[in-house]
Amino acid sequence: MGVLESIAEKQDVLAAAIAELGGVVAALSEKITPSREIYTLHDLATLPESPSLKTLRNNQARQPNGGKPDGYRGREKCWLRETVEAWRRELASTPAGGVGFARRSA
């Protein structure tokens, strides 16, 4: 019975660790997943990995979907959450300044 009890204790410890990790994963997914359904340039500029509002306005290549909006709210360009999620993944995989900037030759 000693072996079974030690296995049961280890199982309880592992179950507690898994539950704790589940909470951490949930907290991280809330930070990563956009919370809005529709984003304007102003909304995009507030995201931590996003370029500044001025850069987004002046450089369409830095906007989601290459500057092609999913729709308009008033006169402002708008993008759906799915488009913004794909754009954020693209930003995370690209070195800073790599999208939409032409390198000058010396």
C-alpha cells in the first residue's frame, strides 16, 4: 500500500500543478487575444507590438492586410478581429522595421 499511496500523492501534486498552469495559460491568452470585434487605426496604435499611429497612417504596408480595410466606420478604416490577429502574428514573426521599409543602398 505504500507504493500506491505515494503514487496518489504524486498524482495530487501534479493535478495541482496542472491547474495552476491552466490559470497561467488563461491569463496569457487574455493578453494575446484581441478583445474587440472591430479595430480602427487608433485602436491598432494602442496595441503593444503595433507601430505608432503616425506610422500606421503614413505607411499602408504597415497596416493590417496591406492597408486594405475590411470595412469602414464613418470615414475610418476598420479591420475585423481575425485580420488583426493575423497581423499581430505577422508583426511578432518579423524583425522590427522589416515590413514596408525599403533599405537604402550605400
